[in-house]
Amino acid sequence: MTTFDQLQSNPQVDSSIQDLLGQLADHSQKLTGIRPPNPELTEEYQATLDDFASLRGGKLFFPYLASGLGNGPLVELADGSVKYDYTCGIGVHLFGHSHPAIAKASLQAALEDVVMQGNIQQNLNSYKLTQKLTALSQKNGAPISHCFLSSSGVMAGENALKLALQKNSPASRVLAFERCFAGRTLAFSQINDKAAFRQGLPEILNVDYIPFYDEADPEGSTQRALDTLTQHLQRHPGQYAAMFFELIQGEGGYYPGTTAFHRALMECCREHQIAVLVDEVQTFARTHEPFAFQHYKLDDLVDIIWIGKAAQVCATLFTKNYAPKPGLIAQTYTASTSTVASALAILDELESAPYFGEDGKIAQLHNHFKAGLEDIAQRHPDLLSGPWGLGAMTGCTALDGKPETVMPFLHDLYKNGVMAFVAGQKPTRLRFLLPIGALTPEHITDSLKVLENTLIAHRVSS
């Protein structure tokens, strides 16, 4: 045993951590449902929001500042209110709020020496996390052999892009789907199929777009995508280094693809030595398999993937063919020591319970949520349509789907105690990210009642 092992296994240390976890459980269990703000706190809370908006150069999307405590899908704000959280930090809080396993991992990590893991100094847990993620990616036979940890999802994606460009140089063009979202760095802002995200920025990357799958026309949309890809390849022969695949479009509106659609395009890319890059930042741990490429049975065709959000620590995973030359990728900061420990705790939780599979918890929660939305849509077809999505990623269209209508509704839904977000354009959809590690069918039923009542109130008011 190392000296640190002796510290971690000390009975007094373990007893202290258990005492703290007991206190956390006692207090978090007081949050049992939606609660309005405490009138005695609202004035100070608003002043804090205003000052924060001034300091950061713009107001927050929601008037949301958490107190620091939650209970699964419920989160307490600093004004004393309690809300259901279906944004999960845009996907970060897969296990909800104040989860005991994550809290325990963080408390143990607080005793470790290095606060931030990085390129030069990393603790043993970084190795363990890299080992776990690589093994998980190989679950169904994918030839992934390397894993490089990163500080954010978009940085993991940037590393993926650099690996592809270096390997396939001098090819430099990139292919992506219409409606795609990649991130907000300078390079990835060029890939986003939304001009507003790159307004005023110089063009540094040549990107060509492929139409995405249309569930209303499976064969036709697949053929149109292949035809468009072929046209691009004929127009710019030998110039494409990579194609970006969002297997389920998240920011674009929660549009799932299919195995046949993605496989047809990936096989074409392989024929032309174009790297197959798969963005799993939002999809990781949210489908019926740990990775969406596994859900769609594309293990034999992926070259580089990257993850983030639910995993806490972000990572780029790749085959040996795309191993970088020295100096291409590095990270001063990988993640905090507590975040690395939390990531391991999350993977352990995912492995220890039946989350995946056609009958797993993710599928069961999705089916319950989907059935509830379909019931509302059937009874109020003028107020709701859908749902769409897969697994823990579910979307629907509220009212007429116009942003000027949906945004006020979304903020009223927030006031009434349910946090959701938006995705897509024409229509603008509501986006729900289910905190699968903490959510129950009863939570969903309670939340959908609030959603329905808020929809009805907007019909009445309009």
C-alpha cells in the first residue's frame, strides 16, 4: 500500500465521509417536490441575478442560481424554490442532483493531492478512467485502441478533427449533416449548420453538408444523402479528410437516424479514405447501449469518437490508424481530480445496474415519458405534437413551434416548476434530457401534469 492508500483506507476517514453522506441524505430528502420561491429571499435573489448578468455581460437564459442541494431530478435554487430539472446542465447531470455515489467519490477525491489532472501530472484514477472508457467502447468489437482525456466536449472534438486532418493530409475539407451542431470553438463554429454561430468569424475550414435522415421517407432520404455525398466527392475528389456524424441530432431538434442510413454513408466514406468521426457528446449513456454507435451497430465502421456531458470528463477515442504524431494533442487541464473520480463512479453505476438494453431502465423511462407526451398530444393536438428522440433524449413541439411562442411558454413552464430547454429550428422543439440515474415514473407523471397545465394556460391566454 502507498501512503495515500493507507489514508484512504483509514477507518476514521471512512467514518467521516459516511457521516457527511448521511447529512447530505437527510437534507436532500427534504426536497420532495416542486416548491415556490421563499418570499423572504426573492429580493436578494433578484439583486444577485442582476449583478451576475452585469458581471458576465449578459443575463442567464433562466433566472437560475442553485443553492447547492438537490434530490435526484429535483434541484433547489437560492431563492428557496424547487424544480424538476430536465435540462441536466444540457446533459451533464445524468444522475440528477446530490447523488450519493458521486458525492462520495468527490469527497474521497478531495483528499488527493493534485487538484487538476493534466498533461504532465495525472493521478492513478486518470489511467483507470482511460482504461474503462476504452474497454467500454470495445464492448461489441469496435477496434478502438486509444483514449485521450480532454477538458470539454468541443476540445475532445477538436482533437478528433486534428487526428483526421493529420492522418489524411493534404485532404482538408469536411463533411457534416444539415442542421448539425458541433461546438463553439473557431474551427467547430465553421461546422455548425447555423450561420448565427459563426457571424463575424473568419472562414478557416471548408465544410459541405449532407441532408439528414427523414423518418417520413426512409429510403428516399437515404438515397438523397448518398447522392449529395457522391456529388461532393465528384466536385472535390480526394479533398475530404473527415465526415462528422451526429447519429441522433441533438441541438438540431432530436432527429434520430437509423442503422441503414448511417451505414450507407459510412461505407461510402470508407471507400474514399474519409475518416468516420462520431460525435457522442450528448448521446453517450443515453441510448440502449453505452455509445450510440453501438446502439446502431456501427462498431466496424467508426474511426474516431468523442464523448462529454454525462461522462463528466470528456475524451477522444480512436483506432490505431489515427494515432497522432508527437505534439499534436495535449491538455494542460484534463479535469479536476473530483471530476475524474465522479466519472469513474458514474461508469461503475452504469455497469452495476440494468440501464441498457431494450428492457433497460433508459428504455423504460423513455417509454413512460413518450407515452405521457403522446397522451397529451392526443387530447390536445393543437397544443403538442410528437414526441421524437430516443432513450434519455426526448423532444416534442409545443403550440405552433415558433420561437416567439415557444420561448414564453418555456419560461412559464420553468416558473411552474419544470425546467426544459429548446432544440431545432422550424419548428423550435422542447428538449428533455432525462436524469436516468435518479428519475422514476412517478417523477415523470408529476412533471407531465405541470407541462399539460402550462400548455392549457397558454391556449387560454392566447
